[in-house]
Amino acid sequence: MSPEDRALFTKANEALAKSRPREAWSIGEPLFEKYLSDYAVQDLRCKAATRLSLPWEQTHRACEPLMALTPGLMR
């Protein structure tokens, strides 16, 4: 991960830790498709989606990459 992307990732995690999932999503969104095989990025994506209280279909779609990285654990 580039230093710039690492900074975004850190900032998004900090926002999530402060109970600001919408901000975390906005900051992290550029990373979500770019790092589909990165567990930490996809975990952030799923956690933010879950905390946004999106409809189940949207939450599930956001969490699919994480589920693909953890077969058997989240299905």
C-alpha cells in the first residue's frame, strides 16, 4: 500500500473508532476496490457498512469481499 493510501486507511479507521462511519466510508471508499484482497481494508469496509445501518442487500454487497477472504468464517 502506498504511503498516501496508508494515510487514508489510518484516517478512515480513526473516524470509525470515533463512531463516524459515514466519514470512515467516505475516506476509505477509494481504497475498497483498489485493495480487494487486503483483509484490513475489506474489514474496514464491512465494519463501516454495518455501522451505517444500510439495507441488508447493500451491507451484504459491501461485506462480500471480506467474506471471500475468510471462507467458512462469515457464511
